[in-house]
Amino acid sequence: MKKFFTRWALPAAALVMLSSVLFLAEACKSAGPAVLTVVKGGQTKTLTMTDLKALSAVSGSTGDITSSGTIEGPFEYKGVPLTDVLKAVGGITSDEAIRISAKDGYSMTMSYKQAAEGGEFPTYDRATGKEVTPSGALTVFLAYEKDGKAIDQTVGPLRLGIMAPGQVTDGHWWVKWAQKIEVISAQQPWSMSLQGLMTQVVDKSTFESCAASNCHGTKYTDAQGHVWSGVALWDLVGNVDADKQMSFNDALADQGYQVHVADANGDMVSFTSQEVKRNNNIIVANQVDGQPLSTKDWPLTLVGSAVDQQHQLGMISKVKLVFPSTPTPAPGASK
């Protein structure tokens, strides 16, 4: 009897093991494909939609406002807080930041205060589009549902968003087709002031999003073969020359004004509005050959085929429109 039992015990164990393997394979199959990759140092975690939906959810009515002032929403969104997703790789500390990348190459960097605390995000009234005080705590989240339906492939299946209950936030934070999150070392923050018919402060993250290849990004290759990337000066002027951001006011440019570009030391170069008007050869660059600028130019510098030696300037901190008199109101011409 003992011999008989031993003879059949191994096949039985093999059958149990095979059943376990088949069960796990079926479980993995049911979990679906990976939709998100999270990276920190040497750690890489891939998450499926099932994994994300197993985490605590955040939901509410929110939306975004585009650079031209169009309000999208609010809609009823549901998703998972970014902080919960980051726990897969040990979370984020105050000396770290995150970079969110989309399948179309767009990327966005967020500071610790933004990613972990929901701070430093302007909020806008959902009816008027005017900036207002946040009505409650803001939460960065990865949305997977909109108005009760799965986010479709036109922007998803995942979209990064800012949960601002009853309000809207800047559209450049709402990363479509979000598929990768990396925890990176925090970089020194910076900002640039744009002054004209209104004043706007552009921080590092906002500029980087604007400089993306599928946004307003512009490149210039110099005589040495170095590739500079950033945003055309006229695109930046378009933020403060009319009542709509990123909508260049051709009529006002034709009337004539000066565009002063200044560095952190107070040095300045000047262009006429006619020189700047829709000119992609005057670029405010934040990178060269894919890397941040050197100390003498950081964080921004003027480059381009229309920038001669007299107009070269680094360490840019301000762009100011100077009018000969009170400008005659003229409607902006959308791009």
C-alpha cells in the first residue's frame, strides 16, 4: 500500500502545480494588459487597469481650461490619487519630483508640493474662467472614468488630472494618454514674468509643457549643429497681449510696441512687435541638445536665426510689452 501511494503521489502533486499555474495564468489574463509604468531609481512597476481600480478611488466634478480660454467641463471624473500610485515604488519625498509621460511624447514635470500636496495650481471659476481661490483641497489623480464611462482612446485609457471640486484648472496639467510616471530628483525651480495688457508668471513646469513638441515647442539648429528647443517669443507674447492667453493679437502688433526681454541682472534687449509677430526664428530656449542650459544661460536664453549677436541674452527672467501710449483695443487673432 505504501509503495502504491508513493507511485501516484508525484503525478498528483504535478497536477496540483499545473492547476495552480493555469489559475494564475487565467488571473493574469483577466487582469488585462499593463496601462501604466511607474519608475523610481532601479524600481520599475507595471500596473493594469485592474490594479489601479483596486486602489482607493477619488471622484468628483472638475475640468480644465485650455490656453485659449475654452472651459472643458466640469465632468464627473473618477480615478486614483497619484500619491497612491507612487506607493508602488516607495512614494515621493520632498527632495524629489515626478515626470509624467504620454504615449505621444508629451511630458510634464510636477514638484513634490504639487504631486503630493495638491499645491501651486491656479483654479478658475467654471462659468467665467476667472482665477479664483480653491474651494477645497486639490488632488492630482489618474482618471479612468468620465461621466460614468471608461475614458476612451482619444485621450486615455488614463488621463492625468487635477481634482478641483466644482472648479477647473489649467489644461496643460491634464496629460492625455498618460502611460509612465517617473520619480526624479527635484530641480531648482524658476519662473519668468510676462507683462503686457495683463501679467502672468510662468513657472518651470508650465514652460516645459508649453515647449513640448505637440504643444508650442520650437527648435533651432545652430551653425555648430547644436539643437536648441523652447518656445517662440511671439507665443509667449500671446499670453499677455489680449484677453485670451496664447492667442496672438496681430492687430495690436501692427499698431506697434516694443518687446523688452530682460535677464536676472537687469540687462535687456528689445524687439519691435513687427519683428516678433509670428516669427518662429526668435526662440526663448530652455534646452540645448536635450539638456538644461549651462549656468551662464540658465534657465532661459534667446536663440534663433533672427537673433543676432546684439540680441543674444541668457538668464531670462522677464518679457515686457511697452506701448507708446494706451493701446487701442483690438481683438486677438487665434492661432
